[in-house]
Amino acid sequence: MLTQKATRLSCIAMLVMGLAACGGGDKPAQGAAAPASGTAAAPAATGGGTLDKIKSSKTIVLAHRDSSIPFSYIADTPNQPVGFAHDLQLKVVDAVKTKLNMPDLQVRYALVTSQNRIPSIANGTADLECGSTTNNQERQQQVAFSTGFFKVGSRLLTSTDSGVNDFADLKGKKLVTTAGTTSERYIKPKQQELGISEIISAKDHAESFLMLESGRAAAFMMDDILLAGEKSKAKDPNKWHIVGTAPIHEIYGCMLRKGDAEFKAVVDDAIKATYASGEINEMYKKWFESPIPPKGVNLNFPMSNDIKDLIANPHDRDA
């Protein structure tokens, strides 16, 4: 009897230990995003790096936006992104081809939104995202950022006859911003203080501007350059203007997975080489000071001293 009882206890103990081991393996590390259903696991979970993943699959997956003009957006060809940040992404692709000696490396695109862009990088759905994503400390807990490539301030887009000239003029009015952005994060706690009657969170920048254009909101808060991009799409761009003193200033960077120093070095070096060669100036002129698709509108957005300083002294800090 004692022998049988001891045997049963031993089996139970082994079963419990086995279950504990299985459970521990499935639990994501603190602060890590769990892989989405049907997507590849991040390199950290598989033990390999992004370059190993790319080499094995013979494909690099680039995340892109559909309406972040002029950084990453769809213009004339369906599912084919264009833009300033996208051109930087392609510089990284060229660097990866050289690094891995894979001139025939395939490129696959993954459309992301403001809400799912970070999980898409963290869980391995995409390898790199260069769009209009702000580098900040909160996001650094989930993903890594490349050398910065743009500095912006959050302001307001409104009609020229709205009477809104700054944030103090939003009292009693409706404001729209894009869900999942730092502008949304900043303005929501300020709603009562500023007397804003309602803050609407639209799914993307295009929807935010549609709400403004249709009169459902008096102003659209977002990064100044993105507002300029939306203004360029308007039926009558002269009806709209960008106003207000920016309460926050931020730096855009490309996103990649955390803890992958080798891939980050390739990304950073590709961006820095574009700066050092002077090619960045032609890219800037192409997207910010020349007619751009789909309507051939010129944003007339000269390079600021902040951006010139970022190019002269590249870094991956959040400010």
C-alpha cells in the first residue's frame, strides 16, 4: 500500500512539474507583446535575429501606412507604398541585400495602422516599419527605434474661417485626432482644461481629415507635417490652414524588434549613409518641396533647423 501510494504521489508530482514547465514556456516576458494569431514569432522567441529570419525566408517584410502623407502612403498603385520614409526603408533593403549577399531578396508589404503598427513589429508580422511613428520612452518598452529621420510638432488643421487660431480657441468645439497616436494621448487629459466639447478618435489620418472636412469637427490635431499632407488632398487646399503653438515636439524613427543589435546596426548605418552622402537632401526636396502624387500638390514644407541638426548629428534618442 505504501509503495503504491508513493508511486501515485510521484506521478502526480511529475505531472505538476510538466504542466508548470509547459505553462512557463507559453507566458510572454514582462512588457513583451504576444504573437498575434497566425503570425510569425519574433526573433527573440525563436532564438534567431531578424537577419537570420530574412535569410531563411528569402524575404523582408516592410510595414507601411496607407495615408501618412508624405511619409508612407498609397497613391496611385494599390498595395504599393510610396513616400519619404518608404524611400528610407528601401535604402535599408539595399543594405540588407549587401549584408546577406542576397541581390534577389524579395520584399513583401504589410499594411499597418496607428493602433497595430507596434504589435506588428513586436510579434514578427513585419521586420521594419518606417512611417510616421514617434520614438518615445513608452514605445521603447515594446520595440526599438532607428536613427531619427524627422522632427515634428503637434498643431491644428482647421478652416480659415473657423475662428480657431490656437488650442485655447477649442473651447466648446469638437476636435478630431487619430487613434493610437501621441497627439491623442496628449490631448485627451486636456479636454476639460481646454473646454473641448468632444474629442473624436478616428481610425487613421484620412478619416480624421474627412471628419474635419465634413464639419463633424472644428479642428484636427496631429503632427504638423501630417496635417500638411492631409491638407494637400483637400478639394480646395486654400480653405484650410495649420495653426497653433505646438505643445509637444517629437522625432520619427523606423521601428524594429528589441534586442536585435545586428539588424539595428544595418538599419542605422543605411540611414546615416544616406545623410552623409547628401542624398537625403534630394529625397527631402522630392517629397516636401515638389509636387507629389496623387494630386501633384506641393507641400512647400522647407527643411527646419531641427531636421538639419538631426541629419548633421544623427541619433536614436526620443528628443
